[in-house]
Amino acid sequence: MAMFRSLVASAQQRQPPAGPAGGDSGLEAQYSCPICLEVYHRPVAIGSCGHTFCGECLQPCLQVPSPLCPLCRLPFDPKKVDKAAHVEKQLSSYKAPCRGCNKKVTLAKMRVHISSCLKVQEQMANCPKFVPVVPTSQPIPSNIPNRSTFACPYCGARNLDQQELVKHCVESHRSDPNRVVCPICSAMPWGDPSYKSANFLQHLLHRHKFSYDTFVDYSIDEEAAFQAALALSLSEN
């Protein structure tokens, strides 16, 4: 519990301040979405807790019956999520240095600038490449989080990609009452490794219906068939 409070407190500190008190160097971090870790794009704010996210980043949370804030895990009313107009105004007012060329750019235009900045592209090219964990003789860098395959939180079965994890849990653990930590969420930058889902199977189906990565490419027919099989399996339970 102490660790959870520490994580929440740390996350809350990243919410946009009233002004650029931290100076230009910290502005980009102060106005970054806790989910995608980039400067806010079309920011929205949750009415109950006030936490701010990119509108697109928060969408998966709005598609479940009882959404929880990705930061503080408090329940919220999806109808009380509003456009963060004050944040958008600040994004258009404040400038920060580009992490690559150091040119000062309005925060509202930072994403566009970074996507075309040669210095940033050079830095990214020099970063270690992410390699999915599959049967291979190639070594996997130990300093890169594994966000491609996961272990079943019930039985420990390993090397399951996101779709395989859903299928495995539906087939093998439909009646398991244990509360478990979602390995997909905990592998994400915004994930809480101590949070246990009350209904992990429903969590998988609602939040992880589609893959975060691009390593597995299902055709439309395959995806439709897979979802139909999941629905049938659940109805038989």
C-alpha cells in the first residue's frame, strides 16, 4: 500500500502546474501525458480527480463499464471527462527546448517538431531496438521491458502474446476466483504492478481486446472469428 501511495504521489506531481515555475527545461515533462509520455494532444481531464491525459490515450478506459483513473485508480464517471481547455491554452503559450536540436518550440507544436527533427531521429536510431520474446537464438537486451509476451498470472505459463493470453485464460481459467495482477498493464509505463483485478478475465476482454504492439498481425476474418469464439466460450460458462 505504501508503494502504491508513493506511485500515485509521484504521478500527481507530473500534472501541469499553474505556470512554468520549473523553467523551460522541465516544461515538456510537466505537460506530458502519463500514458504515452509525450506532450499532451487534445488533453482531457477527469472531473473527480482532475488528472489529465491525451484524449486518445484515455479512450480505452472509457470503454469499460466501471472505469478507473489510470493514475490514481479511483472510479470516475465517463460523462464527467471534459476537454482540458486550460491545459490547451498553456500548451499554446509556453515554449520548451527540443530534446534534440535544443530549438525552442511551442508545446502545442512539439510533437510535430520532434517527428521531423533530425537530431531526435538520430538519437532514436542509436537507442537499443526492442525485440519480441519468441523462440530465437538472439539475446534479448535485459534493460528493455518486455511488452510483447507475458506470463499467465494464474498458472505462470510463459511466452504468451496478448491475444494468446486472452485465449489461454478463457480456456483454462474461466472459473478461477483469484484476484491477480494484469501482466499487460503492469508492463506499461503507467501500470501499477501491485493492482489486482477483481475480474481479470473481463478486464482482459474489455481493455486488451486489441494488441498494444504490432508484432502479431491478425486479418479481419481471423479477428472476427477469434472474438466470436471468445463470446461463445463465455456464454457457455
